[in-house]
Amino acid sequence: MARTGSGSESTVAGSVRDYLIWSIFNLTYMNFCCFGLVALVFSVKSRDRKVMEDLEGARYFAAKARIFNIATAVLSVIIFLVFIALLAAGMFQMAKTVQLQPKYKLFGRG
């Protein structure tokens, strides 16, 4: 098996992270405003550039994928926490409303 190029070039190419697994996770579970899809596209582009040995392009697209993955994760967690807070506030309001309603009497007696 013949090797072309030095071993350090393949090590450098392997060190560029493309965040593909994180992008797939965000697309599947935390897809806020399709940011997960955008992150996945940039991750795939980064991996393609890495295969073509364009390290500068791979780093550029990996940085974009990382930014969109962080934005997706943060915004999805914020939306989830807001939803839980609104749900809790609605439950407290419902309990208060039920407590203040007059009790109905059966058949008008008593």
C-alpha cells in the first residue's frame, strides 16, 4: 500500500471537527426554527471539504455548524423552560379558579 503525502497531513485533516452527530441530534430532537437543519447542512459541507482536503473550507463550515448547533440547543432549552413555566402558571391559575367557584347544590336543596 503506497502512501501519498506525509502522515501529519492526514492527522491535521482528521482533527477538523464537523459536528455531524450533534447536528443530527439537534435536527431530530431540538429543531428550533429549522436551525438544526441548517447546522446539519453546514456539517455535511464541512465533512465534504475535509474529504477533498480543503482544510480552510472545512474549518469555515465547521465553525458555522458549531454556531448553529449552539444556537439551536440554547433556544430549544429556553423554549422548553418557557413552556414549562407557562404550564405551571396555568395549573396554578386553574386551581385558583376552581377554588373560587361556588359549590353547586344538587336539586336546589340544602
